[in-house]
Amino acid sequence: MSLLGRYAPHPRGGAVLERSPSGGLPEKLGLKVGDVVTSLNGKPLAGPGDVARLYQILIKSESVNVDILRAGEKKSFSLLVSP
């Protein structure tokens, strides 16, 4: 499993976090298993394949914003990347 965790498609778009590695990015972002990642830096996710964009954002940016659905409630998380 990668540091991004393991994701599955969600019927309405986005990616459901199925597994989160200890110390991985989902944990650092505050994500929990079952959360549906809906967008990264304001760009919607079509499915699990789009989660790989997180690596690209972290390489090019100083921060990443992640929008999720948790138990039907919208939430947002941010992670500052140290240089």
C-alpha cells in the first residue's frame, strides 16, 4: 500500500478511503477510513485514479486542500508542506 492509502470508486464520484497506512498522507490530512474524497485543491475527483494527483500537488505546492464527505457531511482539510 502506498503512502496515499487505498481507495475505491464512489457511486457519485470521488474516491472512498478503504485503507490508511500509519503515518501516511491520509492520516496527516485528518482523513478516516470511509471518507469520500471529492476534490483536491478545488478540482473534483472522478475516481480513485485521481488521488495520484495528490503527489503532484504536494510536489508543486506549499499546501494541499482536500474536500471530503464524512457520514454525509462536507468537510475540508489542509496540509502545509514544509520545504
